[in-house]
Amino acid sequence: MTQTTAGFGDSRTGCAETRLVISVNRILNVSMKSSTARAVSVHLCTLLILHLGSVMLHAATGLSRVNHVVVIGVDGLGSEGVRRVNPPNLARLRREGASTLNARAVMPTSSSPNWASMIMGAGPEFHGVTSNDWQPWKFDRAPTTVGSGGIFPTIFGALREQRTNAVIGVFHDWKDFGRLLETNSPNVLKHVKDAIETADTAIKYLRQNKPHFLFIHFDGVDHAGHAFGWTSVQYDKAVELTDSLIGAILDTFENSGLTEKTIVLVTADHGGKGMKHGGPSNEELEIPWIIKGPGVRSGLEIHSAVNTFDTAPTLAHVFGIKAPECWVGKPVLEAFADVAKPPARAD
């Protein structure tokens, strides 16, 4: 199968719809001699019809135009910091996209459990990454499911299995991020120490390869929180610096002519309180979740509950791929155009 530039969504429309209709017809024509056969056939038809509905939703929301996705994860960026600093590039993404500053991390509010939950579509009780001491071969709790990479399935593995020719680049400022995904799934998986160098390396890769999926991890905000405190001037300066790097990445997409085909998602693993994190306070639990691009509502404040483990299913929805059955998160459909908005939360 040859990867084209027509967009991820195109594989879910057109010929895909034809294949589904053919499959339904074949099921309807199977022998109906027994009640069991009839029940199985009805069940399979129902599943196919629901899948077809998902295909049509994907096209209707404008996601069929998407050919590039970039996720920017900012370690330690709590929602309180975003509110206090109001950095310009994040503010612009919020104005032009859909967002919430009330998204939740998982417990404990440590880095590994939350980065894992973000890309694995489930919480620590499922994927088994319960602390920063976790290794694929060393854990306190075994994952409920082991995928092809020997760990709980991630969005990287799911995309690679279903879009074999997708170009995937991962650049991470925190060394230990790289152990949380299937190392053979990205075309490039690179640890780059220092936020500025991480941005520069990712931008060069973007210009040269125009990846379908680009994941960038920044660590400087978390360092500032631990060194000076989550409400310190130094922390705010680190937020401003990271925001400027996000702006440089967005400018690269614009200058490369890719903006109209790109979904941007910015989020974080956790916030912090005092000079640490790991606890249950709102300062540690609440994180930003901001998405912008074709098919995404503009200027929308998301009212539905968002957890970090909803990120991977949302990305699967954007890519038009099937989420692994072991994921418990759900795509944040409220963020997308032509999808009915849920009622506002009661005060």
C-alpha cells in the first residue's frame, strides 16, 4: 500500500465505504437456517453500520483534509501557569481552536504515568506504568494487554500497524519518554537535551520530511518548577520560552504550506504545587488541552470532561484508524465541527 498525500481521512471514505457495503451484502446473503446464524449476522451488520457512521462523521467534520498531526507536550505545564502567563501562541491556538484548561492528569501526577496514559489511551491501572521507576521489563503491575511492541499499545504503534507507510517523528527533551512507546514505530525517535535544541531538531525534520505524525516533548517548564517553584518568576519565564518555541513550530508549518492540512494539539503531563508534583491538588491535576486545525471548532471552550488518556483516542479519530480495544479513553468529539455539543455543565 502506497502512502499518498491525500490525507489520512481519505482511506476512511470512498472505497472504504464501498467495501463496507459489500461486506454487509455478503453477511445478509449467508445461510439463515439457524437462529444463531441470523443473530450473528444481525450483530455483524450492526457493527458495520456503526463503523460506516464513523466513516461519514470523519468526512463530514473536515478531518479528511488532515494529512499532518503535531502533538506538543509540555512537561509540568499546569493550567494555573497558562492562566497566569497567558502566553501569546497558546492564546492564539485557543482563539482559533477548541480547548479546556480543566483537563485532568491521572494519579499519581508523576511524569511517566501521565505521558504513558496520554499516548496509551488508558490509566496506570491498565497500562501498568505506575511510577517513574517503570521499565518495560521492570514494573509493579503488569499491563492488562501487551501489544506488538511488548508494552501496552500506544498511538504510535496503532498508527504504524494501520498506516504502514506513515512518516512518524518523535523528539523528546526528557530522556525517559522514549521508553514509553514502541521503539520500532517511529521513523525517528530521538532524545535531544534542551528545549531549544529539541525545537530546532524537530523543525529541521519537519522541513525535510513533512511527517504525518510529529510528537515533540519539552521539559524546561518542569525543570523550572522543581528548581524555583510553580508560581515563580523563573517558571513563568520558562513558560514564555516554550511558548515562543511552539510559535516557531507553527510558523514552520505555515511557511511550508501545511497549516491547512495540519491538526495541532498542545497539552501537558501534569502541573505542580510548591516545588513538586505527584499529589492530588488541582494545581497538579489540571492541565491544558488545546487542539486546532481542519474540522476543529474555532474559539470553543470544551465543556465535556477531558482526561489525558482521551488524547490517544482523539488522535486515532483524527487519523481515521481503529483504536485498540484495550483503550478506555474516548475521543473528545465536542472539539470537532458538525458534532453535537453536550449541554453545559451545571454551576
